[in-house]
Amino acid sequence: MKANDQQLQVPGLRMTKQRKEVYRALMENADHPTASELYETMQKSNDPMSLATVYNCLEALVEHDAIKQVNVDRNPTRYCQNAAQHGHFHDQNTGTIHDINFKPGTQLTDILDLPEGTEITDFEITIKGRLP
Ligand SMILES: [Zn+2]
């Protein structure tokens, strides 16, 4: 998916050229890349940046809820550009991470016995398994 400039805006975050490039690279890679993989992508661009800069950009984007971190075991952190509420499925055969959505009309509160009045502000669901 090619990201246009409009999609590369993040409320409350000043989008420097580098942040925009990192965000764009992530938008165009739905495979939940690691920072190193994004760094490699950046090396092929006209404006290569250091790994530290890639990390800084990712950190700013995570802080502003534009992207999510995906941590599985002790593997390097992966990054997800899908801003919709979703969980992750870690296929243990291939090591790939897939986005998993809620079934239409279902919410987290339908399946979890949360204390009355709880407001969920954030969640992280990672399911491990094997695809057939
Ligand atoms: Zn995801």
C-alpha cells in the first residue's frame, strides 16, 4: 500500500522528514518489520539514516499511538502500522506475525470478566500457535 502525505500525519507530533520516511516505510510493509529491517529499507532510499534515528522515529510514533510495538518472547521488537484495534497471531512454524481482528460486533469486554465500570485504555493480545 502506498501511503500518501495525508496518511502520514500524526496528531500532536511534528512530522520531520525522517519520521515521515520511517512511518511511510512501515505503512508500506504490513509484515511487522523490526527496526533493523526498516533501517535496511531506509538504506535504499535517497536519504539513508542511522539505526539510532530509525529507533528515535519509531519511539516518537509509538508514543503518539500512531503505531504499535509487538513483542514476542525475547525476539527483537516488531512494529505494526495498523492503528485499528486488533491482536496478533504469532505462527510458530514460520515466525510470522499476522494481524487478527475481533469478530464483527465483538468487544474485549464480551469475553473478559472485567470489574464493573472498567475503562480499557490499551491492550495487547498476542496469540501463539501453528497455522494448518
Ligand atoms: Zn498488527
